[in-house]
Amino acid sequence: MTKLKIKIDGHEIETDDGGGSATILEAARLAGIHIPTLCHHPSLEAYGSCRLCTVQIVKNGRKKFVTACNYPVEDGLVVNTCTQEITGIRRMILELLLARCPQEKRLQENAREYGIIKPRFTLEDKNCILCGLCYRVCDELVGVSAINAQNRGVSRDVDTPYGQLSEDCIACGACALVCPTKSIRERKNIYPLSSVDIKEMEEEFLSGTIDNDLGVNRDMFAGKSSIEGQDGGMVTSILHRGIERGLLDAAVVAQINKSCGANAAFVDEMDQILQAKGTKYVRVSVIAPLLEALESGKRRIAVVGTPCQIRVVRKLQRQGYFNEKFPDAEIFLIGLFCFESFDYESLKSRMGELLGIDLNRAEKMQIAKGRFIVAVDGKGYSCRVRELEDAVRAGCGFCDDLVSRLADISIGSIGSAEGYSTVIVRSERGEKLLDAVQFDRKEINREEIVKLAAIKKKNADKNFAGIVAGLPERLEAERRERSISCELQ
Ligand code: FES
């Protein structure tokens, strides 16, 4: 890296060129000089859409306005961050943004700093300021790309493809965390959830003892049913008996699909339930088959899914999405324990490299004691789960829920003896389903589950820490500590 000398607001500053990528904004921040921003986040590619960071540079004796967040530093560059003209530009930008989102606290604060109490203009109240932070964080950091910018000019907006309910959103909440307004939180077709939302939904949908590590529960045990399935076969038994006893009309389950690993479908016959047994370890969308089941007249439906799928369905339930159209619908959520899921194509290619097998021919997959075990043509193969890191699905690193905390019943193999499933019952609705099932019962090893749940949470916290550290509030607090300020002109 090369050392450069620049001058910002009369302060001589020595800075690195960052291999050619260091910007005026970074240099100013390192020197404790405040430049306001809205669309900038240090962990994301520079975007330059809001122009609030406008500064003036003097180059070859000529003055020019540039955006500090994406203008590279050059040796000898002279920068002014708070002249009267710059203040005028920022005032105009803030006035327009405030006219668009008059109720937004973060904008109000920025505007107040520039002496604007009430904007002179009135624009349609939209909440979204089109800063792009939400979809950039979803794409660049979480890796999911559930939303994106759409249309041009006055019709420009942020949305899912065709405005449909998102099949990709994993309900991690990263978009809502960076959104400077309430816009993202108010969207109905994505599912940004905060820890407060999770708590509120636990209160609304579940009842029992509160366990800080494993969530609300009424009962926790290791179960083995008479039906053969993965581990204790408890998921298969619950669905099977539920349909047999008329407690369920249908179930949404993942089925093996030779071309993409698995797909979700709604089933209502015993043999279909039995065929769907076994964990698939790839994420499938449960919304479309759930809606299909409802539209075909099914009303009591069990949805089996990973923690992210369970969060998605709960968020839709909370906003009344299903009961608005189908007031008598009763949805039972059976959540699976999930540390991470895999991208099928990457998993298939990695399995081919490591074990020389074709995953399309797998009869059974299982994760146990840190090993991924596959049965092909009646023969068992295994490798360490750690060796499959590159095949882990984007976004899993942002999920902090191992045990499907929002499900009516959570089921997994962690914490149980071989041949048993760990079962956590979290609601009366879940209890009702379980009452129909006969099974052997044993104690669980709670500590084993807690340990793995803590590791998953720690991973997610680490990933979120990078996002939180770049939020304006944090940067502002840091700036105050250094406190080199410029007077408003
Ligand atoms: Fe630089 Fe928005 S253009 S922060």
C-alpha cells in the first residue's frame, strides 16, 4: 500500500491508498472528520446513490463536487467537507428525502443537523429512500438476493421478483437492520425478523416454560415410534397418525427430487408420507405447496421445515396472510433442527470429489457426530461435515436458530441416543398432534443441544457484528469519541 498526503478541511492527513480503493470518506473517518452518509455501509460496495456525502475537491486548480463514499483518494488531493455550497446541496437532498419520508426519525435527525424542521415540498409518503442498503446487504453479505431494485425514475422501488411472496428470503432480518427507514419492516412479501419479533411471536403462538437456550417448551424428550423413519421416525409418525386420525388433511413435506435434491409438495396419503421420510439437507420453499393445499380445500395442514422456513410461515401467519383468504385454516408447524443446509449442486459435486458417489442415487442422507452419511445402492459412505463447507447454502451463516424456536413441535437427532429423535413440544396445537402418536420415551441430553445451538448463534452473531459495526449510529458514536467537528456554515 502506498502512503498518500491529502488535506481535508485544512487538516494535513497521511493515509493509505488501500491498494487504490481507499475513498475520501474512509480517509475523513479515520481522521475523525464527519461526512454524513445514508447509502454507505463500510462492508458493502460503494453505491453513491443518495449524494448526501457530497464534498468539494480541488484538483489541478479546479473545484468539483464529488461523492466522498466512492471517490478515491489521490496524493495531494484537497477536500472541503463543509463549505456553504456543500451545506446547500445537503440541505436540498435532505429536504427532498424528508418530503418523501416525513416520519422517519433518522432522516429527521440528519435534517435537523442542517437546520431543516419541515421540508418546503410535499411528495408522496413512501418510506423508502431508495438507498439500496437492504438489497445490497441481502446480496453482498447474506448472499440470498431475495429483493432487488426495480423499475426506473419515479416508479423505482425495491421488491421481490414480480412482487411475489419471496421464496428465497430466510427471515434473517439483515435488510431491516440496515434500512434507515421503516420501509423494509413494513413489506409483506419478505420476512425480516428481529429478536423482538421472535419474542412476540413466541408469546403469540406458543405456550410453556421459557428456556433461554432452547425456546418455549411444554415437554422435551427423546422419542422412538413404531414407524421406521429418520432416527426415531417421529416426524413421519406424527404426520401419518395425524392424517389417519383426521387431525390433519395434508402435510407439506420435502420429497427427494433427483434433479435438484428435493422439492416441497403437499401430500395427503399415507404412502406419500412414508415416501417422504428422511432428512434432505437442502432448503426447499414451502409457501407454494402450502398455498396449493389451501386452495385445493385442505384446511388442517402440517408444514415440515427448517428453522428459516418455520420463521417465514409464522411471519405470514402473524400478518394474517393465510386466515385472510382461508379463515378456517389451521396450520401446524413441525420444525426440524438445522445447523446448516446445502446447495444441492455444490453438495453433489463435492460428494463426487470426496466419495466418488452420485448424490442423485442417494437412498438416505444423515448427519451424525459431525459426519455426513449417505447410502447409495445399499452401501454407506461418509465424510466430515466440515469438508462440505463450500457447499453450505448462502445465508445459513446469518441464521441463529438451531432448534426451530417458532415451531409447534421441533424435532432433530441432536441430544438423543441412536434410533431416537429429540422432540420439543412448544404449543397446545403441537401437543394435540403428538397425543395421537405412540412412542418409546427417553431422556434427552439437553447440554448437547445447547452446546450446538450456542455455536450456531455465535456464528450468526459474528456475521451480524460486521453489519452492526457499520451502522451510522455506531459510526457516529465513534466519531463523537474522536470529536473533530466542523461548524455548520
Ligand atoms: Fe455517498 Fe450516499 S452517495 S453516502
